[in-house]
Amino acid sequence: MEYTILSLIAVALSFYYALFIVKLDSKLLVVTCFISVLFQLLFDNYMTSLGLWIFDYSFTLGIMVPIIPIENLLFGISLAAATVASWEALKK
């Protein structure tokens, strides 16, 4: 459950940063999140299936997409949102 709480906090903070501090266009944020999820579904599931990455499932909700915890997707979304927002902020 700890991963869940941390992932939700990370998503909330990165979206707040992107939308209200950097004032990132919401369409760009949606596209960024979509691309992040797409690549995570491919790459993270592959690495997990090979046994290169493991998760302590006692700290998750138990919802798998398909074999990685949903929290891993949330973390990736927050990382992508914060990265794109920071990039846009540095361009200004």
C-alpha cells in the first residue's frame, strides 16, 4: 500500500507543477502521459517477465497491468509529466 500512496502523491504533485506552476498545455500533458503509459506497458512488462525487475507486491494494491503493478504506471506518468513540464519551464 505504501507504493500506492507515494505514486498518487507523485502524480498529484507533478500535475500541479505542470498545470499550475509551469502552465503546461493540458493537451500536451495528456499526450505525454499516453506516450509514457505506452512505453511503460511495453518495456516494464518485458523487463519484469525476464525477471530483471521485481516488485514487493505486499506494498501494492495488487492490480497488475498485465504483470506490473498499477503503481509503476502511476510513477511513470508522474515522472513524464514532471520532466516535460521542467523542460518547458527551462525553455522560457
